Amino acid sequence: MRCNIHRLMQRLQCPGDYPKWVDSHSSSSEFIELLNPNFSVHPSNFSSLMLFGLSLCNYTLMYWANIFLAQHLSVNAFDDFNVAVSVVTLLSTFATLGLEKYALRLVALYMERENWPRLLGFWKFSLATILLFSFVLMGLTNVGLTIVLAWHNAESHTATLLYTLFLPAIALCLYLTEAITVFGAQILALVLYRLVLPTVFFLLIIVLHGSQAEMTAEAVMICLGSAWVLTLFMMLLAAHVASPKAINQVKADYHGKRWWLKNSLPLLLSSLMMTLLMTAGTILLATCHAPPTTVGIYAVAMKSSGFLALLGTSTNRYYLPMLIVLVERRDLTGINELLNKRTIFIGGLIMLFLCLISIWGLEILALFGPTFSKGYWTLLISSVGGAFMTLFSDSLYYLQFMNRNRLVIGLLSLAAISTLVLGYSLGSTYGATGMAIAYALPTITLFSSLKWLARRHMMQFIAG
């Protein structure tokens, strides 16, 4: 055992202190057990329900906020609002450079090894890099979008330009959410991100409406951006409280900066492709000069079915670490038990959601206004695509954790390109329904393929 630990510690002396243990069959389980001697691989129903509850609160608050805006904004203003959110969501994914996902792995490793200088170095490097790159991206986007709109004599999307100014705050919030989670304050991180942020936004637009000020897309974007800024201050305070106190007593070690960026790049690309898959339809319809009502209907349908994606991201953070531990231990019985529990829990919620959409879809859409009732089939089709994504989303992260990044990024890129190609054709012909088909077909094909590939790889890994 002493030799095994010594050999393991030697492997941890790589330039970035991040071992590629997933490619090893000799001591990977030793690595997991060394870092997590008391790691529980039995999901708690209470924790699962808490994550679901926070996701439900977030979804409900943002959904009612969108209903309120659809009822009090003009059709063109609501279209501008949705386009601005889609564009900045895509930009914020790019602005983090994948460092927020990489922090889930690397920060945990540094904390276990009590390598406080490296942890402080990575912490400061990540914050500074994300902040700097966000400002660069913000400037390039505003200048580039202004030039393109002027070149084509198109309408000025002031709401998008204005919301882009809050990109640094949004990107930092995304990083801090993951960092606070790794520091051990997972519930606090989710409360700030899933509950405080939408609550502040909803209250601000209520105050805006009550002040008798004109409800414009630009004013709404200022409200949303202000909510991000307030959440950022709260997250910085939470990160200061939750972070290990030992890092305040050491000097930061920045050795391995290139290694950090290199290993975060695959995570960035996959997140970017996933975001593009989810937001491309709204942006594509707007750039193809579709009627504002069509853009609004598709955006509302995607927001309505977005609960499924929210459910997937929230629960994956809970189930995936257990899955990786069981795989490394080659515990096939435990793996099947865990996946069955996840499938029953998430599958049951998906079936309930689809039943509600099928029966009361028209009534739900009518909350946004009479025009949006035309989006019933758009909602139903996009929900089916979202159901496949949520149910099989664990496969995507499993393959990435097992260093199959090229395969995952390749399939994600193919799906995103297919969505854009199909969306350009079907969207211009069949409007919002055609764009929903362009989203659902590649999504269903992608995640069904990932599930099959992950299952095959898992069986081979365990057998080997």
C-alpha cells in the first residue's frame, strides 16, 4: 500500500498537478479512495428533493417574470429582450473559458492535498483571466454588432448592446457558483444563483412597472444586469467566508497557468456547443428577419421546456461524482443501482412534465398572451428534445470525465451545425415549429448516441 501511495504521489507531480488518472487501470481507484475515504455513493432522497426544489423555485420565478414581461412589453421589445438574453448567455459561456467547470476538479484536488499556494494561484488566476477576457469580449461584441447592424441598415438592438455591458459580472457569477460549491457550500451557492438572482430581477421589474416608468427592453435589461451585479457582491462575500482560511496565509503559486487553460479548453468547447444548441434558434430566427411574434413564440416555448434542462444540470452535480467513484471501483452492481435511481427520479419528473405540457400546454402559453397559444406544437416538440437531453445528460459528462473529449466535442459540434442548417431551412419555412424540429432532431440523436457510447465504454472499462 505504501508503494502504491508513493507511486500515486509521484504521478501527481505533473506541471499542472492534475493527474490523468482516468486513463489508468492500475491505481485510479486508489486515487479516488485516497482523496475521498468516506465518500458516500448512496444518493439521499432529501438532497435530491432539495436540488429539485431550488430548481423549481428558479424556474417558477423566471417563468413568471417572462409572463409579466410578455404582458407589459410590446411585441418588438419582448423580441429584443429574448435576443439579448440568448446572445449574452452564449457570450458568458465563452467568457469563463471553461475555468468554472475545471475548478470542480482542480480546486478539490488542491484542497485534498492542502496545496494552498497552488489553490490561491489558481483562484486569483481564474478570476483575473475571466474578468479580463469578459471585458475584451464585451468590447469586441459591442463594436462588431454595431458595425454589422449599420452595414445592413438593420434595426439597432440597443437592449443587446446594453446587456453585454454586464458580461463581466455574469461570467464571474458563473465561476463563483462552481467555486463556492467546491468549497463545501453547495446549498448556499445554489440559493444565491437559483433563488436570490431571479427574486431580485422579478422585484426590480415589479418596481419598474409600479414607478409608472416606460417598460422598455432596455430598462428590463438594466434590471436584469443589476440583479447579476448584486448577486456577484453576495457571491464574493460567500466565497470569502466559505474558502479555506489557510489560503490567506500563503503566497500564490501561479506555476502551470498554461496547463490550467489547456485542460479547461475541452470543457469550454463542450459548454459552448451545448449553449449554442439551446440558444441558436432564437438568434437564428432574429437574424433571418422572422416576425417578432415568431421569435417570441419560439423563445417562450424554449423557456417553458427549459425546466427539463434546469433539472438535468441541478441533479447531475449531485449524481455524477457518485457515478465516477463507482466506475473507478468497477462496481457494476452499484453503477446499475445508482443509474436506476437516477432514471426513476428524473424519468418520473420528465413524464409528469410532458403530461402537463400535453394537457395544459395551450393554457400555459396563453398566460403570455393570446398570440403565444399558436406555439403549442413548438412547445411539445422542444419538450421532447429537452427530455432526451435531460435523461441522458449524464452520458456526456461521463465521457468527458473519462477523457473522451474529442468524441464528445465532435458529436456536440455536429449536432450544433445540424441545428443551424436545419433551422435556417425549416425556420424560414415553418417558423417557430420548424425551428423546434431543427432543435429536437439533432438533440435526440446526439444524446441517444452518447448514452449508447457511454454504456459501451463503461462496460469495457469495468471488464478491463
